Amino acid sequence: MTPDELQARLLYRDGLILVIDKPAGIAVHKGPKGGDNLEAHFEALRFGLPRNPALAHRLDRETSGCLVLGRHHKALAQLGLLFKQGKVHKTYWAVVTGGPSDDEGLIDLPLARLDATRGWWMKTDPLGLKAETRWKVLARSETQTFLALTPLTGRTHQLRVHCAALGFPILGDAIYGTADPGGARLHLHARAIEIPLYKNKEPLRIEAPLPAHMEATVGGFALEMVK
């Protein structure tokens, strides 16, 4: 990714934070196997500061959308506290296979690690950590549903596991769904984020446009239903 390409994905910038539109298919940081990652290109996002910005949270490699960076240590500490206290609100858009019969609801299923050999893969487990997700139908087709998902907790792979557990896995999910190699990309997008960053001001709300692969899928849906 060139500096110009990364800067073109900037959604929001002020003295404390940056929000970028993360592309699907690239890791946010260097993993144990190495490879390209967004952090390796953060020098292009200094905008005059002496150090690179740093990640305030994570998104999966195949998830696109709003990714928050802190521009310095003080900002990162403030963001870290907001995330830890659950004060940062996220909205994801997803296309799922099949779909719920109702138009909205709450998934309340505790989650735990699948096993020690599977890294961060997760499973539903009544003895696991509390995990809640609100969902709302935005549109439907004959075989798929376009959902807005709001995680009320921040567990690893929460949205992917919750949707799969209720029988409507996210399209393109090779771990928890039935995606074939070379098939559809993961249809999970961090659509919006709300951050109460400044006292006595409304929370910042930043939105990211749908990536091309999801826009193509939902093109046949009733998009007038999207709010």
C-alpha cells in the first residue's frame, strides 16, 4: 500500500486520533508468519508528528471498515480506557446466509476459546465470558439477509460466532461458516464507530462506505430499507 493509497482511506483526523477505512484482506499488525500489514505503513499517517500513530483496537484481516488509531501515547491511553469501559459504540454491517425470522433481536451467548491448538478461534460455551450482540435486519433477498450488528461486548470473533450459532453464518466466513476456498470474501464491515472523546461535546461518529465486494452483493437487496 502506497502512502497516497493509505492517506486516501482516511475518514477522520484531529489532534488525538485518526480513523481509517481498513481494506479487507490485510492484517492490521504483523503476525507470527510475517507478511504485509497496515502498521508497516503508518509512517504515512504521521502528518507532522514525530512518531507513527498506533492501533487503538483491532479488526480481523478479512474485516473492512472503521479502524481507530491514536496519534500519541496520551491519546492511546484515553482511547484504551474508553474501549475498556465499553463507551465506544460500534455498528457492523454483514451479509449472512439465510437469516433470522424476526426483524431484530439480541444474541446472548457466552464465548470461550475453541481449544489451545486453534489460536483465537472461539465457540459458544455456557461457562465462557459474557457476550451480547444486538442485530437488526436492513434488507433481505431470497437466500441472504443484510444485517446491522451492534456488539455490546468485545469478544474475539464475537459477531462471526454469534451469527453462525444462530444458523445464519456470515457470507464468506471460512472458519465459522461454509465458505469454499476461492469463494466469496468475508462480508463483515465495520460501518460506524462512536467515540465520546471530548467532554461536553457529542460523541464523534465516523462511517465507512461499503467495500466493493459487499456493495456488489447487496446491490439486489431492497436498499431503501437501510437506515
